[in-house]
Amino acid sequence: MPGWVLGLIVAAALLLLGIPFLAIFAAILIPNFMHARDESMLAADKANLKQLAMAVETYAIDHEGKYPDDLPQLVPKYITKLPAVPGGDGTGAYDYHHPASVQPDAKYEIWDDGSMESALLSSLPRGPNGPPCENNCKYVVYLPDVGIIGVSGQR
């Protein structure tokens, strides 16, 4: 048997065995990578909310307890630049309410733009001291004295 025929047989066997193996390997890994990406976006969102809250609190300390009217007042003294909500096209902005609307006795609240997958927010509490969001939350919100919560309603 000529050497090129033997080489062709080996190559065909490798293709027949290798392609299904690679397909199974990809089917296992791709969902795990997608979940890790989503988890990292939620972690970045939480970090941004806490960073904004720290800047708001520092502003209030410097202004004798008066909170800013809007987030751009924090730039550049209290925060270098306003962070964009992770994920999407980078144009998502955080929304600031003073006084708060979710918890009326809160001094302020900071909302993301609602672009996160609702399934990703399932571990967050739904409202202050609420049950887990499950698939009912759309927004990630920071409230002082409460922390990070999920909210289903309008902002």
C-alpha cells in the first residue's frame, strides 16, 4: 500500500474522531464561560455602585450633610469619571435619586440601567430585607444602610 494512502486513512480517522470530541468539549466549556462572564459583569456592577455611593457620601461629608443633586457633580473631585454599566455597548449610565424612591427613609439610591439578565440577579434580595429575586428583578440598586438589592419596578 502506498504511503500517501496510509496517510489519507490516518487523516480521515483523526477527523472522524477529533471533530466529535471537539464538539463535545465546546458544548461543555462555552456555557461555563458565558456564566463566568455574566457573574463578572454583576460583580463589576456592584463594585461601581459601591464606588459611586462612597463618592456620594464623601461629597455629603464635605458639604455639611448635603447630598449632590446629580452624579456629574462628583466629577472630578470625588470620582475621576462616572463609570458605565458593565456589558452592552458601554453607553449605559447609572441613575441617582435623592431622596430615594424604593425606601422612602433612605437618603439616596443609585440604579443601574436594567441591562443585566434577570436570571443573573436571582441571588439578590428583592427590595430591602426581601426574599431572593429569582427571575423577578430587572435593576440592581444601591441603598445606604441596606446595600445592594434587586428591584423589579420602574426607576
